Amino acid sequence: MELNIAGISKNEGFVERFEITDVSNQHATIRFCGEDLEILSPIKVTGSAVNYEGKIKAEVHITTKVARTCSRCLERFEEDIRVDTVFIFVKEARDDNEDFYVIKSDKIDITELVLGEIAGEIVMKPLCKSDCKGLCPVCGKNRNADDCQCEGHAVDSRLQALSKLLDKDNG
């Protein structure tokens, strides 16, 4: 993904809109917390860039879809990713407190920046739906698809003696 700022780099105050649709990363994978995430749709990057005070400020909106695995039921699902961010580009390093990226030309490859923003937006414990019931700890069935007949509270054999104490109090 390449952002061309040649039109605004010499004209302070000039604003330029852009739209980039990247199909080259479709079906690529991003490694995130031990999970390989497949990018399912083209990455669309829209926004505007403005030249001010020797900096290029790019306000960016990123959209795509990634394949995830639910942390409760282990089913695969699609997650829509939407990110709004700002990138600041400068021709030479500065000593101010602003985050920026040093650029060497009027064409900026923003692929790694965009992929980093996508990875940063992804939740660590993905759920296929907010009320996912997960897997039965006894038989392993997906409780979203089938109701199993397993008892809900299997007691760990190491804690069996403690459960007897609870039974005395109830009886």
C-alpha cells in the first residue's frame, strides 16, 4: 500500500483525500498472540493528508475482515475490523514529543503501519457472539449447537473431600 504525498509535500495547508484498496494482502496471515489470523477481504484505507509545519498528517480509516477462532467454542468466525488512526510523517527526525515516522521520499509504503493497526485492534479473547456457551467440559460438545445431557458440575477428584463438607452444611 503506497501513499503518494507528492501533491501536498510542497504546499503547506493543502489537503489531499486518498483511497487505497489493497488486494495483495487478502488471504495473508497476521501472527497475533499465538494465533494466525487470515485476512478475508481486501484492506481498504481511506482518509486525508495535510501538509503543516513541515509534517504530513494522515488521518486514516482502515476496514477489513479477518478469520478468528472463538476462545470458548473453538468455531471459526469472521470479525469486522474498523480502525481510525493518525500517522505523522516527517522528512527528518525531530525532538518534539509527537509520534512520527521519518520518510525519505514522496511515496510512503504504509503496509506495515496498516497491518500493525489491524493487529492492535484485535481483541485477545475473541468470541463468535457475546453469549457464546462454549464447549461442554465433560463431553466436549459445542453447547451453542447441541444441548448435552452431562451434569453441569463435575468435581475434580482432588477436591472431592471439600465437596463432602459442603454437603454436610446443606443437609
